[in-house]
Amino acid sequence: VEKIKMADDVDLEEIARMTAGLAGADLANIVNEAALLAGRKNKTHVEQKDFFEAVERAIAGLEKKSLRINPREKKIVAYHESGHALIAETTEGAKKVSKVSIVPRGLAALGYTLNTPEENKYLMQKHELVAEVDVLLGGRAAEEVFIKEISTGAGNDLERATDIVKAMVGIYGMSDVAGLMVLEKQRNTFLQGGTTKEYSSKTAEKVDEFVKNFLDERYKHVVQRLKDYNGAIEKMVEKLFETETIEGKTVVEIIRTYEEEHGLPSLLTKHEEANDDINEAIDKEEKKKKGEGTEEKKEDDANRES
């Protein structure tokens, strides 16, 4: 980053949140891509929107505005992505929404919702995994609730949701199926790579039953949430048809307005407060460590003087 000229509007903290979890090589590519994008537009400095576009290219692929999808499919995609976005912003432990788009990108995506964590994380708690499952199910649920028919667009979402629940059962001991016994050994990093199964066919049946029931239960919860916020979903879809892309702050504004107009207890506020509580706890811990470090230094100085 130090090697490029950045505009005054560049917010490195926001970019860091958007790229949390990416490898160093990916980050270097994003910086280079942002510089190239700025250069193609004859800019003297790299702006925040150049970084945003570079991040989106890295995560979702290149825009394919030349790919024309028919109005029916565009409608399905708009509801699908709005479903993801609403569940993300009203679920404690879910990643925040940075952007929702119905512009095709990459090899297969006809639309996408860009979710970013508030900070770099190396561990996930159970409620955060459940939240991720809910968000993944939000797209299919929105199709069922608003289109009255499901499409093939949720295939990858369902696969990822299933993998998360299986990992909760077989690797992380987050169910009563096997208790603390590990059923699958992971061959790679967190929720990536393959696993080796080490359990009987009888246990496999119990795992399958648990995974199915768990997903069914979460799906019912997500469907009800979308029905409760149907007007907010419709507003998001309307905005997407107008501009094709909406920012996370617009999603928040739509949800907040809907809650206020209908006298709903703000799930959005709870979500924000939960993240604030986490950040406050982290700040306190960091201050505590700094304080301990200062006391240790004073003690060392005193020992040297004596």
C-alpha cells in the first residue's frame, strides 16, 4: 500500500474488514488491481471505490454486464440476494452486508451479496456458525416465499450449509449425536479441504438425521423471518431493479425504516449491539494487557534501580 498514491477518501480499516481472512498474496493482488483500475481511468491517486472494485473482483470475479438475463430470472436473483442480505443484518453473529448486487460476476454468479466480518477472526463460536447457515438458507427461502417456486440458484448455498452443520457434528462436538467424540478428521484448515470418516453406518444414519432436522429447523426460522420483514424485502428488490447494486448501509436503512413503521422490536439494533459488545470486550482486554505491560515495565525499572 505504501508504494501507491492514495486519495484522501481511502479508509484502510474498512478495506481490512472487507478482506478479513484473505492471504497476503491475495491482498497484494487487490492493491495492484486497484492501482491498475485507477490507472485505466487516468487517475493520479487510487480512490476508495477502486479498492472496492478490486476486492469485489477478487471475491466474486469480473463483472459481466454483457450477460443479459431475462426479467424473470433477474427478479429471482433480486429476491434471492435480498433474502441473504436481510437475514445477515437481522441475525446475531452474522457477517455484515457490504454490498448486494444483481450484476452477473465470475463464472456462474448471476448476483451476489458481499458479507464482511467486523474484524479478523480465527475462531467461530456455535451461534456464529448457525448464523452463517441461516444466511446461506436466506436466498432459497426468499425464492419460496416471494416467487412461490425455488430455482437451481441455491445449490451451492445448500451445499455449504450442509458442510457447516456436518462439521459442527463431526469435528467440533457441537451436538448430542456424538457428544465430544470426533467423527471426522480434518485434512486441511477450518471448514476447507477434505475429511476422513471414522464411524459406523448406524452413527452415519444419526448424523444424517440430525443434519436434515437441523437444516429444516433453521429453514423454517428463516422463512418466518422473511415473512415478518416482507415489506423490507420488497423495498430491497425495488432498489436493486433501479440501480442493480445497493450498499450495506442502504440495506440497514431499509430494515430500520420497516421496523419503525411496523413497530417491530429492532433485530437490527440487537445485531449491532452484539457486535458493539464484542468490540468493547476486545478493547477492554487490549487495555488490560497494555496496563499489565506498563506495570511490568515499572517493576523492572524499580528492580534495576535497587
